[in-house]
Amino acid sequence: MSFWANVPHVYFCRSATPKAALALITRLESFLNFTIDTTELRAATVEFESKIARAVAENSGNGLICTAIRSPGAAGRPHG
């Protein structure tokens, strides 16, 4: 058995992704019927999402990349 978290794109793999970790822990909790204190991880998730939003807002190129990634069929598009 394994648990996986989907991370939006390659550039997120280079840093800790608290949202993915939180998703994994939440799924594990429901599987094991056990509760884990995720207070710090939830705070880190909010901070992480805030940093991503600021980075996108500060650079219009980032917004275009994020839009392309979220678009249906984006996985089959060539990069560059």
C-alpha cells in the first residue's frame, strides 16, 4: 500500500510542500482512524500558499505559467 500527494509542477518538488504533506497526513489519519496534531503544518500550508500567491503577483510570467499548468491538456504541451 502507498499514499501519494499530487504536487502541481516540477518547480514545487525542489522545496518542501506542506500542503502535500498535510494531504498525506489527513488521508493517513482517516485510514488509521488516528489523529495527528497538524497545527504547525496547517500554518505552514497557509504561509506556503501566501508565498506562491505573492510570487505570481510580482511576476506576470509566473501567472502565465500557472495558468498554463492549470489549463486542461497542459501536460501534453511543450515547455518553452
